[in-house]
Amino acid sequence: MIIRSLKDMAGTGREVHAPTFVSRRMLLGKDGMGFSFHDTILYEGTETNIWYKNHLEGVYCVEGEGEVESLDDGKVYKIGPGTMYALDRHDRHILRAITDLRMVCVFTPPLTGGEVHDEDGSYPLLEGEQAT
Ligand code: 9YT
């Protein structure tokens, strides 16, 4: 069994900082679960352009207020505690944090380490890269 808490991520390669968010990667590919599991805080007043061409992601909001806009059809959905969205079609989207937005995210295939968004807002498929 794997037991971890948020404070174990602080200051390690599992805590990844980006301009609009911090992602605490509690499970990665090397943990052997077949998915990665993240506790992410998107900062108040930011927007993040995202297009996960190589991954599927489920996102569950536990705190805060925001919205997600699907760029394929222009629809905008409110996000708050208890709301989940799933990017089942590799949907291009913009995530707006009205307040700090705390999200629990699951990726398949799993992220392997310290990936940060590229210019499309996606993560590459990496092999062999391991966080500490
Ligand atoms: C909700 C979302 O996709 N935020 C971007 C960060 C990502 N979840 C990550 O790197 O943990």
C-alpha cells in the first residue's frame, strides 16, 4: 500500500510549479498504478490554455470557484466544489480560476515526473523520466 500526504510533496520533484498553478503529483507512472494522481491549485485570476493531446484527464474540484470553456464548441461550464469534468475527447479548453481553485486530477497514461505544459498546453509522452 502507498500512503502519502501533501506535506511529503513539498520541495521535491513531485511538486511542480507553473505560472498559473502548482501541481502536487502524489502518484506518478513509476508508482505502477496505471494513472497519475495530482492535487493542483490554480491561482486566483489566472487562465490556463490546455490541450492534452496525449492524455485523458478527470478533474474534480474540491475548493474554489472557476469555469472551464470548451474551445471546440465554445461552451462554458461553472466549476465549484463537487464538480467533475473529464476530457474524454482530448478536448481543447481554457480553465479560469475566479478564486484559487483546488483540483484533484487523474491522468491516463500517467505523467512520469516533472512535465510542464508545452506551447499547445499539452504534456509530451515521456518514457523513463522519473521524479524523486
Ligand atoms: C486541472 C488541470 O488540468 N490543471 C493543470 C495542471 C495539471 N492537472 C497538472 O499538471 O497536475
